[in-house]
Amino acid sequence: MRKAIARLDAEQKAQLLYLVDLGTAMFTSALVVCTLKAVVDLFVAG
């Protein structure tokens, strides 16, 4: 994987980092939403 990344030029690396940041942000926000939903369901059901 590192060899493949090393072959990319600066613009392609920047685009790849953007996609990684976007994916991380989406995953994190989904995790927060699911956690909050679980907590709310726990207190509403209890």
C-alpha cells in the first residue's frame, strides 16, 4: 500500500487525504448518532 501511495503525485495525495477525512467524519458522526439513540432508547424504555 505504501508503494502505491508513494507513486501518487501531490494532487492525488491531497484528494486521497480528503476522501479519508470525509470517511472518518462520516463514520464518527454515525457512531455518535447511534450511541445517542441507544442512550435515549435506554432511558425511554426504562
